[in-house]
Amino acid sequence: MVGLIMWPDRRLLDLFGIEFPIVLGPMAGVMDFELVVAVSEAGGLGSLPCAMLNADKAREQAGQIRSRTRKPFNFNFFCHRPPAPDNAREASWRDRLEPYYLELGLDPNAPTNVAVRSPFDDALCSMVEEVQPAVASFHFGLPAPELLKRVKAAGCKVISSATTADEARWLEDHGVDAVIAQGNEAGGHRGIFLSDDISTQAGTLALVPQVVDAVKVPVIAAGGIADARGIAAAFMLGAAAVQIGTAYMHCPESKISAMHRKALAEAKDNSTVLTNVMTGRPARGIVNRIIREQGPIGEVPAFPNSANALAPLRAAAEKAGSGDFSPLWSGQAAALGRSMPAGELTRKLAADAQARLREFAA
């Protein structure tokens, strides 16, 4: 019934081959193929975050998706450059964390594992060429031109996040099929890549129309969108689709911890902050102890190495039922989320948004 009603802009529906202009925000570490399948089967575009997967693990996830749905889906990748070693900064960070180690009965001098946040490379590109997802999305810019050329040759539509109109123009100039306009309200890592100044980042309401005016490709609005009002507003601003992340973390298919789920359920509009403490790159999450006491923005190892020394603290605290050292990623609209199966949520968001749009058109 919902699909019979026309959307104001069908460009992304036709480009991706989907029924509803709703893209699942890829959220590394808190979801897998189950959430992807649920959203794609319901008519949206399911997105698998691959930043914490190697090529073999991503291939396995693709197999799970393909065995459960024939609908289009998206694979998402990070495009950061691995940081140069900085022993002094690493040592300073470990010194600041030492009291927490001692408090939890951990050895502050014990070696830690390296954080797994892999940038898009030849191995992941070969996996994409094999799997051929309908869409490949990127964060922190785009991969090297030769890799991007291979992705497009595999038949994938390419999208990436922009946090400014300048970034949107850059992405269009480098061949994307659509731009994700990521407002400051969005949860998780900022897609910022032409600058490192987060103090000037615009909110979704201001960003989307300026990006729409700056590029010819379709625009996907992201950040603070969690219900039909946000979807309808995004279309009124000129977007052709929305990307929704935090609202889907409330769903039973998400793999968030009990502490994270509780924090989301209790979140308010002022519960989140942009912080680099958790990973070394600015990201929006719910304020917890480590952010309060060491951040929100601090002198920490470059992305993703800040997470290395935090990992033992996180594991010990979570074992005791605490999220004091865990990345509780969330956008500013967490309180608008609702706990229901992801497929049901997708269909409800689409139906309610169309009702809103009909009201505007009346």
C-alpha cells in the first residue's frame, strides 16, 4: 500500500532499486547481517559496516545476506590513512589511563591488541568485485582512484559522507553517485575529511539544503532523523532519501550490549557529545565516565589507536556490567527511537513519512 504512493524524489529509489528511501546507517561493532537483511527485505537499503571486518569475514557476511534476501544491500568502508607511530603520545595516554587500570586490577604495562579499523584496500576491493553489492559506501572521503575505478567497474553505485558543502562538491567531482549529508547530530564517527575542525560542523537542517544546492547528484540526509517527521523534513529540504542509524540500534536485531541498550533507552537530547577519546577521531556518543574525565576532546593517539589502551578497561568494566569505558555511540535523537523489529520499523517509518508528506501537500 505504502509503495503505491509516490515519493517527492525517486532518484535514489531508482538508482538503488529499493522501495523506500531509507538507508540503514552502517554501525561497526553493533550489528551484522541480520539487521541488513531485515531492512533490505522491508524495502530499504540495508548497510553492512566492514571497517572492523577483514575480507574473509566480510565475504562470510555477504553469504549470510545473500542466503536470506535477493534485495539490494550496501557495503560500507572507512578510507582513513593508518597513522604514523607516535610513541610519546601512546605513552602519555597509557599514563593517563594507569589509575583506571589499577582500579580494575589490571596491569598497566601489559601489552594491548591493536584496534581493528581497516581502511579500504586491495583485499577488500577484491572482495567487493566478487560479492558485487548494489552499493558501496565510504566514510572519511573515498579510496584511491584505482580502487574506486574497480568498485565502479564491479557495478556498484558509490556513495560517501560529506559534513560540509565543500566535501560534497569534492565527492561529486571524484565520481560518487550520491552524497550523504551528515549533520552534526549524527551518531558515530564524523565523516569529515577535508578539515579537522569540528567546531564549524553544521547541523542537518542547515547542511542538507546547502549540499543539495552544491551538487547535482542526489543527496541522502543523515543526522538526528529517527521518525517520520525527520524523514518528511529531509524531503522538504531537498533530500532524495535519509540515512538512519541510532533508531535501528533499539531493534532486537542490533548487537549492542546491555549497557548500550540501557543508555539508549535513557538518553535525552543532551546526553551525547562529540568526542575523540574513544578512538582518536571525533564521534558522537553518550557521555560516560571516560569521556567526562578525559575528554570530550583530548590529546589522544591518532585514529584508531586511542582504542588500543582502552580495550582492557572496556572488557573488565563490561564484565562487571559497566559501560564506563565503552563507546556508546548515539545520535542526538536517540529518545525518538522505539524498540520493534527492524523490518516493522522500516515499513512504519515509510508509511508515517508518506502520511506526513500528504499533509504538507494538502
